[in-house]
Amino acid sequence: MNRSEYMAALRRALSVLPEEERANALRYYEEYFDDAGPENEEKVISDLGTPEKVAAQILADYREVAAVPQPDGTAPQPKKRRWHGINPWLLLVLVLLAIPVGLPLVGVLIGLIATLFGVLLSIVLVVLAFVVVVPLCLLAAGVVLCGISFVLWGMPASAVTTLGCGLALFALGILVSLLMIKLCTLFLPPLFRGLVALIRWPFDKIRGRTRKNGGEAK
């Protein structure tokens, strides 16, 4: 069999392909022969195998992306869905066996998360109480001392001293309030974001694993 006979046989074997696809496939093997040269035709034919074998491989590749009629004219058979990975029945048995062990572990995990959440929430509440209580105490002390100073005007030295202390405490309360507000704007948002991310982490891991396992079933 020479090149012309080989290509003619391949053209007949690919007759079920659309014209454009058949032309592309034939062009590829024509160029393959051209690159090898006339002196290597026999070697190329030997390496490629029979035209029927080459055509069967081309048709099999094409059926991966399009429905192509079978050589006998019958309709293509749909591919059966295969389960890649662990057998579903074995997975069910493993799940049933893991329930007695998994439930306590889930309880422990939930308890740890709840404990951590409680500790972090307590820290946040203490910080917020400190942020609110300290400035309010300073402001209240300053107002009280300023009020007492008016009562002590019979003793000018004591009145002035008390008024000065009251104004100083009031000013300190304002400064501490501004400082606390600044610290809250800097540290509380990242703290809350970290707390939310920590709580969501196990659920995101479970969700990601579920999607991954679901994507393996084809």
C-alpha cells in the first residue's frame, strides 16, 4: 500500500465525519507524509498502522466532544455515568461506623468553638467596658469637682485648687475618650473580622470538602 492508497482508504473510513472535520484530519496526515518525505512512505504507514485503526482513533476522539453516528449507522450510545473515587456503599458503611466516634468529636469541637467564642466575647466586653467606664468616670469626677469648687468660694485657695483639679480631670476625660475612640476604630474591626473568620473556618472547610467530593462524581 502506498501513500495514495492509504489516504484513500482513510478518507473512506472517515466518511461519517462532517466534511470540515474530515478535511482537517486528512490534511494533518497529508502533512505528516510530506514531512517524512517520499522515501519514508513505507515507514510512516508502518508506524501509523492500518487506515481503519487510525480512523477508529479519530472517531473515538471526536465522539468525546460531539455525537457522531457509528460506522454501522446506529445512533451513538450515551456514556454511562461513572463514580470516580470510593464506592458509595463502602462510603455509607464507613459513615455508619464513624457515627459513634464522630458525634462525640463533633460535640467536643462545638464545645471548643463555644468556649473560644465566650472567651473572645468576654475580652471584647471588658475592653468595651473599660473604653466606656474610664472616660465617663474622669468626666464625671471633673464635673463634680468643678461643682464643689463653687461651694468653696469662701476659701478662695481651696476653691481655685478644686476647680483646677476638676477642669484637669474633665480635660483628661475628653482626651481619654478621643484616644479610646481612635483605638476602637483601629483594633475592633480587625478583631471582629478575625472572630467571624475563626467561627466560619470549620464550616468553610466542610463546605469546600463537600464541593470537592461532589465534583469527583462524573
